[in-house]
Amino acid sequence: MSFFAFLAARRAELLALAAQHLVLVAASTAAAVAIGLPLGIAMTRLRRLARPLLAVAGLVQTIPSLALFGFLIPLPLLGGIGTRTALTALILYALLPILQNTYAGIAQVDRVVVEAATALGMTDGQRLRLVELPLALPVILAGVRIAAVVSVGTATIAAAIGAGGLGTYVFRGIATVDTRLILAGAIPAALMALAVDALLGAVERSRRPFRAAALLAASLVATLGLALFAARPARERAVVVGSKNFTEQVLLGEMVARLLESRGFAVERKLNLGGTNLCHQGLLSGELDVYVEYTGTALADILARPVPPDPARVLPEVRERYAALGLDVLDPLGFDNTYALVVRGDDAQRLPLRRISDLAPHAATLRVGLFGEFLERPDGMKGLLRTYGLRLGSPPSEMDLGLLYTALLDRQVDVVVGSATDGLIAARQLVVLEDDRHYFPPYDAVPITSRQAEERHPGLRAALATLAGRVDAATMRRLNYAVDGEHHDPPAVAADFLRAAGLTN
Amino acid sequence: MHKSFGGHAALDGVSLAVAEGRVLVLLGRSGSGKTTALRTVNRMVDPDQGTVTVLGQDSTAWDPIALRRRIGYVIQEGGLLPHLDVGDNVALVPRLLGWDEERRRRRARELLDLVGLPPDRFEAQLPRQLSGGERQRVGLARALAADPPLLLMDEPFGALDPLTRRRMEDEFRALQERLRKTVVLVTHDVPEALRLGDEVAVMDGGRVLQHGPPGEIRDAPREGFVRDFVGAALS
């Protein structure tokens, strides 16, 4: 299928995501102007304010966007999962250029002109309105243009916290190793940035920039109003289904969502959320009603408890401790997605490698790729190296989950820390090394929901319970491969599975 | 009056008066305090000690905004607002005073005529399209727009070439014959001061060293700075 046919097939979704993206950019830029313009003007009146304010705005600018999202999520009012947090972050980023240019634009107005205006008997407000703002306008508009263009880029990352937009395709594409999907998000985003730049540039150069800016602002407000009106959520709250941002999680999220839909629940999907903690926090705060977690992750990562030597103790302990948090751990789906050290088939034969302990003599020369979370987790890299006495020659390369196998197949790295159900393992003759010292706890996939979710949506637990024991490891690997290897859409794969398993009709 | 800026005395015991309808020239080098003295009149500067009586009232009793709208102000190059056309520049104070548009426009055209700029040609031009002399005329027209009794002029002809300058000075004198405004004019140019002033105050170091009619300054400059300054300019 050509790229254009691929795009055409997704026309409706693509347009919706682009609209969402544009709304994020427009709303955040408009809000940043509403905050930054008066603040910038205030700085020219109270010059003592200027330095500290610009310093703070500059500092915010240096925070990487994902980190800023991370800071914001736990905050009440501003934070949470979704649009609100994204808007807050985008506004914070947009503030600096607007503040800076408003301040500089007014400060650069010829002193003689300002002096003359004062001597003619203008009040401060008249001087601002009749002299300073008109003369500073081109500089201020340049600031707005920079802010808006940067917002288009930053807004793609907002998909990581469930705010939608074109970044949804980018993240989904990275997670499923699908270049076309990445491009389907990235190219429209780039075009949007160029269009925004050109449009605001035209306003800047227009002979009547005031009128043009006012016109643009008015049409923006109208568009936003329409979009907000159109996007008004239904009064009745839907069940919110979450997932983390890798193929298996997206598939599981889709399965849960479709299963619930077939049982008559209204469902809202917040899939592809950027990390374990995000999902957990979402569940605790009530922004998510259900997602699928892994028992080992819940115990070691979320609860920060030591893993008991008896693997059979893990699920009961998680269930007990989650209950104290108001969360219900349902019965396992039927597969254990343990961490897996994966090597290329030819290396496995040549060296040879069969178990993790076989790595020890080669550790100095092998390059390891993993995703960042694994470095930090208590059941992660540090303990693994200690348990197996491995001394690496070079520090592991951190990369996104979705890029791990690409790097392994391209021989950029030799060992990746993946998971046992990764679909590419069987399809590309990769070998999973046996955890011969039983370092990893079991990672049974379990749906997690909250008591408040059950109260809001009676019957939710019972509906979810029908999935128990229905997905074994082989099935999960096959489904993952259908997405990662054969580039089928996760919703279609999930739907096929549910139908074949007799869970829906 | 006394006025210091950061420990430096800009005005060090200045006392001056100008009668209605007369032109007082403040003459001195840059830094002599002449501009600071001028700016006390429309409260762009308030003296640390001493008082200024403007239009029959202590200046501090005036609201500065209302005061400035009753005082015409002309500066070097005109100080025109670069984004407004000539007509709007001239009609600026009437606009601040809330005149309706029709009346403002009539007044602007009248004044452009008065300063020798045909309104049909100049009204819609932007300041950057004008020559230095034309800009200066627009600045003067703007200062006169609301018919203020008092006019402050800070080096009004300072940026002009000698020929244009001379012509502007002549025109200013002719205009003043008709309008009889009370004028305080600041300049560092001795011949200009002697030509335009009904009286001239020579300033240096924040003090008035000699104050009298132009003839007295020219023919009987006081020993010291005044004699050197005037002598150097006229020799």
C-alpha cells in the first residue's frame, strides 16, 4: 500500500487528530498571549519585575517536555492525564517568547517618541495604546509566531499523556515499529508548523498588523468555540480505559475497551500513556477506570516492595496491598510477560548463548539496549547485573521500547531487554535467554480497576472477569506480531481475537 | 529651583520668569541645565526645592496630564509618532482632548496651512516620507493644535541644515508676530538665541549667569563664561 493510500484510508482519524492538535496549539497560544502580554507590559512599567520573570520563563523552557508533563500530572486543577496538563505545559513553553518579545518590543520604542507622547499629555494607558503597542506590534507578533510554531512541535509529545493530537500517530508508530504511522503523524505536524509560520508571518508583514491580528484572533476564537462545542463530552461519563505505550498494552487496552463496549458500556480510550506511573496515578485519581498491569511491575515498581522468593506469593501480596489503596486486582489473563534478554539468533549459536549466565564471559564486548524505565526499576538493570555478576564494557543505550528491536536487528546493539511476549521474537529468529537464576518475578497480566470505578459503572468487574485465563503467552505473542510484524491495526487485531475467542460476537 | 539627579546638581538655584506673549530663550551648552529647567514647566521634571508657577497656578496644583495638554511641546526632529500620518500627528492633542473627528481634521488642515505645508499634499503622508524641515513644521503644527497659551521648544531647529534652519527661524518669528504665544525655547546656538529671544538667559552648571534682552547679551556679556561663550560664537 502506498503511503498516500495509507493516509487516505485513515483520512477521518487523521483529520480528527489534526483538528485536536490545532486546538491544543491555538488554545495554548491564545492563553499564553492573554497571560504574557499584560505581564510583559507590566515588566516595562515595573522594571524590577523583568529580570526575575524572564529568568523563570527561561528556566521553564529548559525543562524537557516529558519531564514537565511528569511534574504537572500530580498537580490538582492544572494536572492529570490529558488535555489539561498538555495545555498547561504548552502555555508555560509559549510564555517565554511572548514575554520576551513584548518586553523587548516596548523597550525598543524610540525614547524620543515616548518622551514626546508624554509631553503632549498622554496618560500612561494612552501612551501604551496609541504609541508603544502599535510600534512594538511587529516584535510582539514575531514572539507569538515563534510560540505557536514551537507549540506545534511540543504538542506532538502531548500524546504521551493522552491529550491526543498528531503525536498519537507518532507514538503509536514508534510503539509498533511502523514508519508509515510515524510519518502520518510527523508530516502533517511539520506542514502545520509551516502553515502557522506562514500565516502569522503574513500578519506580521501586513500593512495593518493590528487589524490582521484582530481578524486572526476573532477567527481563532470562533474556531475554538466551535471545536469545544463539537467536542462537548456526553453527559454520561464513559468507562475510561488506559494503557501504556507499547504494542501489547495498546492491544490489551483495545481488548478491554471492545469487550466493555460489547457489554453495553460507553468507553473512552486513553491508550498509549507514557509510562507505568502515569497509569497508576490515573487509576488512583479516578481519571482512569481500568488498565492492565503486570504483577511483578505492581509489586517492585509501584509498591516498591521486595519480591518474595516464592513466585506464588506475588499475586496475593499485590492484591492485598492494592486493596488498601482502593484498587481491585482481577484474575490474571493467562500469560506472564516477564522481562526477556533477547539476542540475535546467529550470536546465540556462535557464542553460544542460551541462558543469561552465558553472557558473563562476553559482557565486556556486548552492547545492551534497553528502555529508560528498566534502569530505574528496583527489579531492573542494577539487580540483574549483580545477580549474574555481569560487568558491561559500555553503559547500556537507552531507547524507546519500540526502537529496541530495530536497533537489535540493525546490529546497533547485541542484547536488548524486551519482554517474553514480544511478537518479533519468533518472527525474526531472535532468542530469549533463560533466566536461570530466577531474577525476575512473575509478571502476570492482570486487569486493575478501582472501587470507585465499580461504583460509577456497576457490573464493570464482572464484565472484565470474563477475560480471565483467556490469553496465553503464545496467543499474546501472535497478537503482538500481527501488529509489530504484519502492521495490522491494534483495534482490528483485538476485535478479531475477541470474536475468535467467543468473547464478543 | 534646585534639582539633582543622583548627586549631580542639574539646577542649582535657578530663578526665571517669562511674561505673557514673550519668547524666553535658555542658552547654554549641553549639560548646562537648560533642558531640565524647561521640563519643570510641564512637570516632566519636578524640582527638589522651589516652585514653578505656570498659567497663574503653582505647577504642583496642576494635574500633569491636564497641564501638558495646555502646553505645546516641540522637540528636535519633531518627535513625531512614526506610525501615524501627518494629519493624525497634528490632531493628536485634540484627539486626547476628545474632539470629534471632523473638528480634528479641520483643525489639522488649518494648522498645516499655517506652517506652510499644503494639507492636500501632506495630510496623508507618513513622517518618514518628509524632509527634516517638513517634519519640524509638522512638530510645530502639532504643538499649536489645541491653541495652547504656552509653547515649550527644546532645540526645535537643532537637526536642520543651516539654510533650512535660517528659514525656519524666520518663519517662526513671523508666526510669533501673529500668534503672540508665551514661548520658552532651549538652544545651544548663540545667533539663534539672539535672533529669536525677546530675552535670553545664559545658563551653565545649573545656574543662570546672565539674563537680559538679546542686545545686552551680545553687547555687554558678563565677564567669564558668558563672554567666552558668546564671543566664541560671534567672532
